Amino acid sequence: MEDRAVAFLRRLLDAPGPSGYESAPAQVWRDEAATFADEVTHDVVGSSFARVNSRQDATDAPKVLLAGHIDEIGFVITHIDKEGFLWFAPLGGWDDQVVVGQRLRIAGRDGDVIGVIGKKAAHLLKEDDRRRPTRLDEMWIDIGADDYDDAARRVAIGDAAVIDSQFVELSGDICVSRSMDNRVGAFVALEAARLVAVDRGAVDVYAVATAQEEITFGGAYTASFSVAPMVAIAIDVTHATDYPGADKKRNHEVKLGGGPVLSRGATINDGVFNGLRDAARILGIETAVQASGKSSGTDADAMIHSGAGTATGVVSIPNRYMHSPNELVSLSDLENASKIIAGFVQTLNADSDFRPGSTQARTAVS
């Protein structure tokens, strides 16, 4: 991956932006989009849009939406007690065990405030309590405040927080950060649009960094409604199965650096799946396939229900340790996902037909 892309990814991942509070990473994303897109904007929900127009000879160009949600899981302050300790609620789904003892970055009124998540020390617990995980509602945040007034001068009810963990390149092209889910999807969406901008096709492409996926799918609903695309591709992370104890029966063979993952299932349009798979084959990029039942757990679940509906696809990035302070992905998987999506988009035109039973939807799967 080129240095420019890695630098953009680092800025994007390091910017704090939990669900409903995505302004900082969204601004990073829009600043990067402005370097090549024809139009960059954002909506009242918090989603950001980068439009790449079709080539000049394309009339009545269909629209394609590439969506990666830009929010991450985090916390919101719900109470400040008289001793100055902060109590909180989760923004998104946390494994309580990974939260204990973490350092946090709180977006306070006058700047970031650092705190730590506290709980009663193991030495002081009764034997039965020592055997069970501590629940989130039994933890608090300590910012070193003297009392309520001291804490309230720096932090207010409703302030958001994220784990204070930064982007690190581990070895080779394996990287770690707290916000891979799903800042990397927003990254891939924009990088795919950048590739299309170099060689424009017969469709208008909207890369979208959607808001609130972890809590409401709100950004995906409103973005797909406003754009009304012919095809909408959700770009997200998925569980890698290349670590001890991974569930390969449920998630199949998925490894970091093994290529992007294409979803296939009841809510995934066969024509979109086949088109993405064919683009990968033409480019010589390996992909894995994961099957999904009634839902994919991504923005695609919202986009298929929005407005008149759309032909949906899902491209996923293998991720170890999802919803933890340290998620691992491969840079090569990000780069290859962008290439596959751009390659597929280049095949689309006004005659593309993704209705069930059409030629595109009937393409044989092998």
C-alpha cells in the first residue's frame, strides 16, 4: 500500500468517533475525499458523501453506493458522583471482560480528558465474585478528580469516550488499532472511488462513510434513501478464523492477508455477488466466501429495506479480535478490496439488470 494511503488510514483510525459522535473521523474522511471527488458533502445524521461522476458520454447514469460505516464502539458519560467518579453506558456492543482497566479518551468541553476504567481489585473480592466477569454497570471511570465539581469542570453528562489505543504497524502488513471496525470500511469505500475517478465508467459512484451503524443503522437508511442507488455495497469487517479456537464451521476459512471476503446469502443479490467474484478473478485476487442467513449484520441490511430497495452486496475485511481495544487487519486485504470493488463498478452501465432471474443474477456460481 502506498505511503499516502497508509497515512490517511492512520489519521482515520486515530480520530475518536463512536456512534453518534463521528465528527472527527468524518472530517478526516471528507478532507481526503476533497483531493479527488467531484462533490463532497455530509448530512444531518452524520454520514459523509464523496461523489465521482460517470464519464461525460454516459447519459442518465445509474448510481452505485459504496458504504463503510465510520463509527466505532465507545462509551457515553451518564453520571458524575460526589467523589468525582464517572459512570457510563456503552455505545455499541462490548465484551465486558476487555474493558476492565483500559485507558480512555473522553471528548470533554475544553479538549480530551484521559481516564481509566476502574473496578474493585481482585484482592478485595469475595471468592464467588472473583470467579465471575465484572459487568459494565459495576465499573466506573477515574479521571483523577478531587470531587464532583472538579470532574464537572472537565467532563459533562453526554460526553463520549473511546479506548485510548492508537494505530500500530505490527509486522509485515499486519496492523492493529481500536477502530478497525469499521473505519477500514469507510477507507476502502473512498479508495475504491479514487480508483474509479482515474478511469471513469458509466455510473455515478457515491462513496459514503455512514454514521451510527453500531447502534441504529441510521446512516445507511438515510444514505440509500437519498441516493437511491441501483447497487449498494456494504464494506465491513468479518471474523477471521486463523487464530486458536476460531469457529470455522460458522465463519468458514478466513485469514488475514488471504484476501477480502464476499458474502452470499438470502439478503445478498446474486448478480452483485457474481460481479464482485468475477472482478476478483480477472484481477487475480484471492477471495473467501461467507454465507449469511436472514441478515448480514452490516449496513446492507438497512439498504435493502430503504426506499424502493437496491441490489446489495457485502465485501468484508478479515479482522481478528473484533470489538476489542486491539483489532488486527492486513493492509493487503484493504488494498485488494478497493481494487475488486472498483473493477466491478467499471462493468456497470444503464443496461445492468440485477432483478432475480436476470442474466447477471443467474451467472453460475462455482
